[in-house]
Amino acid sequence: MSKPLSSFAEIHYGKSPARVVAEEGDVPIYGTGGVYGKATKSLFPGPAVIIPRKGSLASPHFAAGPFWASDTTYAAIPKPGVDAEWLYYQLCQFNLERLNEATGVPSISRDWLAKSGLFPHDADGQTAVARVLRTIDSQIQTTELLIAKQERVRAGLMQDLFTRGVDDHGRLRPPREEAPHLYHQTELGWLPKGWDVGPLSKWVSRVTYGFTNPMPEALEGPYMVTAADVSDGEICLETCRRTTDRAYADLLTNKSKPKVGDILLTKDGTLGRVALVDCDNICVNQSVAVITPFDIANSKFFFSIFRTSQYQARLIADAGGSTIKHIYITNVEKMLFTKPEKDEERDLIVAICGAVEKGLLEERKRLAKAKLLKSGLMQDLLAGRVYVGSLLRDAPEGVAG
């Protein structure tokens, strides 16, 4: 049987930090979105949990030490014998939106919050649950930091690959400062000798976009890809709606039917995302541009160029529209690209890019798996559906420790 939050914590109103906020302060100020400033003194001791009170009813935050809670939050101070991290994880399970009483700006009543029920683990159980979830959180944070580091490395490597190229052994050429005889001046700056420069239209047979009229939906059948379904270099078929085989066959033009090797580019919504087509049963709507290289061997090369920070910035800078931005395919066709003279060099660059992407993909999968594990454990442990003692006894050493 659950017990009210008031059995585990004292719930206090936060206050405006106007009189204590200072750049030289060393006390964190918490708002509904987390830490947003520093104060010269604390309002409450830690550890404690900061809960949004009004405005954006986002997730709670954990303060390990002294802190200031702003007037848009509550501070839940654990009672003696209550594990503060356990309390934090319990409150993370709350759907704060359901406690909203206001018809205008969302807000939560302290009385309603105090009555919210928690599963009453004993002291040892609280400590064990917090330890398990803290360990997984640590794994998640470590993986996120590793992904961020790899993404920075990738960005620098991409810049080098598409401005310096590689030699016959797959090694980056020395920079122009060290070997000026290997480079020549172009419209895109200094590039290796033999590299060609021209508008994208020089190397592709079409740049178009998909269907504009509504398509019928079906439980099974070809996938209908929109800009929302293109993410992180891939087509997310799991999120795609489907259409009928008849509607797919009756599309008036082939422009809505990408083929294997085509590059998809989001031109509306989240701009500039790209993906390579690797199946032949999809169609796209008008929010997605379709780019078809003359030579399919060039697809992965231009796909990789599109993903560099330089080209992403150019796509956004060239976007039109007064309020909602769009990428115009006529601008895409005119964008200047470069390509090595030798196909062998192109293929080496593609292979290097692929290896880097594979490493990032593996880390992202590891991150998704850890988050899924945490979500399931939080629901089971905090609700008492799984006994934490048996979990620790049977868990791998890395989790149990």
C-alpha cells in the first residue's frame, strides 16, 4: 500500500532569488528547468529534490548540497531515515501534468502534491534501489559524454577529409601549410590538386521532392516517409505511416518514389537531415527532397558531405521563408560540391566516414539500451513489483556494485 509524499518529505515553497543572485555566488539556483544561476547563500540544505510548481511542469531535479529554490518550485526535504536519491527517483516517476489544477498557467497545489502516493520501501530498500538506479545513470552519463566526444572528433575529421583528402594508404594528406604543392585554389577554397568543383547538378540526375496530395493510409504496404521520419542519417521506418500498394503504384510521377542509392534531404520541418535509401518500397511527401546521383557510387560520398557542419550551416543559411523556413531545391542544385579525381580516393574517404558512423551508432544503441533498462527498472523497483535484494543478488557485478 502506498503512502503519501508527506510521509517521506517536508514540502516547502521556493522564493525569488532576486536579493541573493550573483555571478560570484557558489550556491546553485534551481528553477523548473534546473540550475539557471548562482546565489550568495542557500535557502535550503541538501540533499533535496526540487519539484516544478508552476509554468513548465518538467521533471524534478536533485540537489546534493545547499541550494536556492526559486518561487516557481517546491523543495522536498527528506525526513530523517529517507534516502534523498530514492525520493528523487520516486518523484521522477510522477506525471506532474496530472496534478495541474490551473486552467491558464499550469500549476500544482502543495496539498495535492503532498497526497501523492509512493511505495514505502524500508531504509535498506531505499538505499539499494537508489544504488541500482544511480549506477545505471552513471553508465548513461558516461555513454553520453563518449558520444559527444566522438561527435566532436567526427566533425573535425570530416572537415579534414573533405578539404585534404587521403593518400593511397588512407592517411590524411599533410595540411597545405606543410605541403602547398599538393593543393590548388578553388571556389571552395584550397583543395587537393585533381579535385573537381561544381554545382551539385553536375553530378546528379535530379533534385526533386515528393507527393503533395494526401495518400490513403494502410496497416501494411509501402512506407510514406516525411521529414519527421528522417533522423541521424537514417530513415526511421518504425515511425512511418503506410499506404496502399494501389496508391503507391498510381503515383503520377516517379519523383515521389526514391530508389536505392538516392539521398533524402529534409526541406521542411527540421531542415537539413539526410538519409540514404536502402529499400525500394518507400515514397516521400513534399517535406523531403530526393537527390539521385548519376553514379550510385557517389551517393555515400555526397551523403557524407551533406552531413558536415559546413554544409549543414549553408543549408540553413540559404533557407527561405519569413516565419517557417524551407530549403528550396533550386538552391540545393546550385550548391558547390567537390569530388576527388580518383574513385579510389573517394571510396577510401567513404570507408573512413562509414567506420566513424558505425562506432557512433554502436554507442547510441548502447545508450538507448541503458535508458530502456533504467525505465523498466524504475517502474518495477519503485512500485515494489521487483524485490531489489534479488535483483542485486542476480545482477552482473558492474550493476550490483
